[in-house]
Amino acid sequence: MERFYKYGLTLLITSVAVLEFIQVMLRYVFQHPMMGLEEVLLYPTLWLYFLGSVNASREDTQIKANVLDVFLKTKKSVMIVKFISDVFSIIICAWLTWWAWDYFRYALRVWKDSPTLYIPTFYAECSMFVGLAAMAVYIVHHMIKSFREIVRVGNAG
């Protein structure tokens, strides 16, 4: 799975950078922009954003403000705060995933096309639901891990 994220995200970020570079060069250097390139950029950009978020959830490396960790004295109290944080995270992620599911169904039903190239926008729009659902799975995994750590530390102490 790690190789999938490593190579997939590298491919996505490279394609976004190259396509954006081409558009900037054509527009500002050659004064001749390529119509529809922004539409094409939408797809790898959205997938990059959501798969990057999924990877951060998988690695448990999201940006956090762990201010309470400075004041907590025991490992068990730190783990309890982490568990509570994971509970709030799964509640918020489940709520957002529910909204994304509604949007996914809407996008599937309407099946819009991009204005210039007539590419179905569903393939970009579904990244939101796929990404949030995968993040929810990883958050639950980390929440279970935190709970097991609390039990282990509680039994040891």
C-alpha cells in the first residue's frame, strides 16, 4: 500500500506541475494559452489532494496542535487524549463522508461534462467520497490502536 501512495502521489504531483508549467509558458511567454488545460488539471489536482489526505491519515501525520501533551504527565493520559481526538475525528469525518456520499450520488445521477473538453466531471468529483471514506477507515484503525494502547498501559501500571 505504501508503494501505491508513493508512486501514485508522485505521478499526480508531477502531472499537476508539468501541466501547470505548460499552461504558464503558453499563456505568459508565448501569449497563446491552451484551451481546456484547466479542465484537465482539475482531475489530478483533486485526486492529489484527497489521496494525499488519505496518506496522511494512513501514516497518522496530519497537522495537529498537541498542546495538551505538554501538560500531561503520564503516558496513559496522553493516550486518552489521543483516543478522544480520534473519536472527534471519526465523528467529523463520518459527517463529511455522509455529505460526500450525497454529492457522489448527485454527481453520478447528473453526470455533468466539463464545458470545453466534455470530460465527465464525475471522475474528479468522486475523489471526495473515495478520499473521505478511506480516511474514515484509517481513523478507525488509529482509534482502535489508541484504545488498545490505553488498555495495555492501564494493565501495566
